[in-house]
Amino acid sequence: MLTLSLEEFMVELNEGSIKNVGPTNKSATVKLFDVESAEAREFGDKRVKLVFEDEDGSEIQVSLFPDDVRKIVDDIEALEDESPVFE
């Protein structure tokens, strides 16, 4: 299940084209639940791309620098030691 929350978001649809309307203070939050597949792969010369997909084919891709990936790995290892999720 993919949820998408858009804040202060307005666009203009004119003859099939979408154009930003208003100030540039927009933000978005995306959440993907019930992930069925996840993978990591190279992205360009300096990044790692994480790709998550649910059963409906909704997909989220995240590009991170290696130091950020290592931080996530450390967080997961800490969870393995401390959280009942990994029991």
C-alpha cells in the first residue's frame, strides 16, 4: 500500500501539461507498506539505490551516499540486538 501526502501543493493542468502554481514551499511524504521486494544496486559513480516494491507494483526508489547506507546498516544491526522484532 502506497500513501502519498502532499503539503501546499497546487498545479495547473492546461492542455495536458502540468505546471507548478504558487510558491516553492511544497513538501511530500511517501510511505510504502507491505513491501514484497527490496534490493540495493549501484546508482551512478557514487551512490547506492534502494528499490522497494509492494504487491500492487507501487515502487519507491531512494538514492543514498555510501555513508548513509552504512548508517542504516548500523541501525538495523542495533535493532537485531535490541528489538523483539528480530526474535
